[in-house]
Amino acid sequence: MRHRILVTTLPPYDGGVPAKTRLLCEQLRALGHHVTVAWYATRSEHAELCAAAWQVPRGRKPQLRRMPCFGDFEGVAVGCWLPELEAPYYLPSRLWTALIEDHTRHVAVGGNSLVSYPLLRAGVPHFTWFASRMLEDRIDRQRAMPAVRRIYDRLVVVPVLQRLERQIMAGNGLLVPVSLHTYDRLRQVGRSPATLARLPIPVDTTQYTPPLQQHEASVGVVGFAGRLSDPRKNINLLVDAIAAARRSGIQLELRLAGSDPPDDLARRVKALGIESAVTFVGKVPRAQLPDFYRQLDIFAIPSFQEGFGIVGVEALACGVPVVSTRCGGPEEFVVHGQTGMITDPEPRAFAQALATIATDRNRRAALSRQARQLALRDYGMAQFKAGVSSIWRSVWNEDL
């Protein structure tokens, strides 16, 4: 039986959540289902669809707008009341109710589980594919907020969001974290294994492949790909580690892929005297990412927190070892001494891990082989398809 499937998610414009949402939508459509992607309209992207406090007295009401999403998927941006308070983004409304009722199957995909709240309140069977708990996902962003905004966030926004999350945790939806890290966290707060599943984000291992010639990777070239302005990514640690390595005589180079690097990052690079060793390559189109990885000796994840870190698995699939901090999701696939190294979030320790791989070519070759093997074994598309089918049977007791 073919279904009309509603996928509720974050605004599908940039980052890891839109990437994994698209993968799931493509899988569902390939099986013959009609897929609609719906997201809350933010003030920054769709202010005209929301009703802010100063607009309500003049009769403004939330609206929705239909538009293409992920190429030719049907997309719907859903406005809300009082978007300046942020929490209302996740609340149910007549617009959400109508969308939910117009579909026969329901899935939520997010960085955290809050995007599933309208489905919870509607009482429909659903599963939520997400990366981390709300506060883990938010804490580093909160630190980067201006002082007044940070105080408001701690005293008003976070308590409301925590209340919504507690309701989701106690609800009947199947929770599907992307990593063992988050799965274990949910078990620690009392979530039953019967209400949990795990679905890692997959990688197309026919596209993400090692270089044909090993020398295509330049010795000592360290890479990073992601949002350079995201405080969770902790890019300063990586820059400081490159500087520490070069001071000790290890001539590492750094290639940073990502759009709009913050001004303070460029100033830090200059102050450390490593301008000649750091290249800002800009945003790399997804189709060109495999080539970016193949040119690297090592991939780095210096983050404070990662729900999963799909870029790390993409690098492994290309035979590139990964050095990561203990930041959650990457600890699942960065197996210390086998596919890369796990290190403390301190510049000298991170620099030492990078240098250990860069200066020992036999070790680097072994890590590269094992990295590729892990990606093939655990994170391929076949494993993803099997996982989605198993989750579907758990929720609806039917074949996908």
C-alpha cells in the first residue's frame, strides 16, 4: 500500500538535518510513496508567514506557503504565532492539524526531537529521527548569544522547550537517534528499549570512495567541512592545534570548507601567524565533497558537541582517518587507533594526534584501510534501507 507521508522537519536550507531529511525522503519516494516536507517558518526566512506580537492587533494570522523542496518534493513552510518567543515554532496549530490530517503516515526529522511535537499532540503514530537531546543541541549556541538574549534563553525559552521535550520523551512516538551516544543517553533517563531504535545517517559508499592513487592525498593536509560560524564546531581549537603543531616543527596545513567564515576566525589565524598554512576554500558543493576529502591526509572534528557528524563518516568512506574530540556522535565511528584518534579538547593534545598520523605513514595507511572498511560495514545505503524498513514495521506493523 502506498501512502501520503508527511515529514516534519527544520527549515530545509543548510546543515546536517536537511541532508539526512533529503536522504529519507528519497528513500520513501523510491518505494512509491508520496512525500510532503513541512517545516516551521522562521522570522529570518519567512517573516511574512508568521504573526509577531506587534502584528496580531492589526489582524495578522499565521499562514502557510507551498513551494518545491529538495528539488521537486512538495514542500510547505508553516507560520506560527509570536515567532519572537521561539518556542511557538514547535507548537501545534490549525495549519499543522490540517496538514497532519491530510496524510496517512507521519515522520519527524530534526537535530533534536522537538519537531515531532505537533505529531505528538495530534496523537498519530510516528517516529522521530534525531541527533541529540535539546539542551546538548543548544548549549554551545546559547554561549555564543549576546548577554541579554542568553539570559532570556536560559530563563524563558529553554524551560519551555524542556517541558515540550519531556512530553515527547513520555509520549508514544518511536524515538530514533542517529548515534549510540544519544541512544545511551535516552536509556539513562529511563526510556524503554521497546520505544527506541537507532538509525545512523548513511553514506553512499559508491560515491564517497578512496583516491585511485594514494599519493592524491597530500601529506600533512588536515581538513574540516561544516558551518564555520557554528559555535558547536569549536574551530578555534583546530586552528590553535595547527599553530601548536607548526611551532613544534610539524608542518601541517589546514583546509576549511564552509561558507561565511566569521571575521574573528580570520583574525585568529593572522594573530597566530599561520596565514600561509590555512586555506578557506568556501562552501564545497555536495557533488564535489568526495574530491575534497580525497585531497586530505586527515579529517578533523574539533567540536564541543556533535549528534553524529556525517562529514566524519564521509571522510572515512574516502579512506581518510579522523581525529575527533570526545563530543558525542563521532565516538561511535572514530575508533581510537583503528579509524582515527580521539583526543582531549586541548590544542597540544589535538596537535599531537594530528602529528602522530601525519608522521607515521604506515599507521596512516592502516587507519585508511580500516576507515573504509568501517564505512562499508556499518554506514552504507543497504544498511540504511534495512533500518528504515525495520523501524516502519515497528511503528505501523506493515512492510514499507
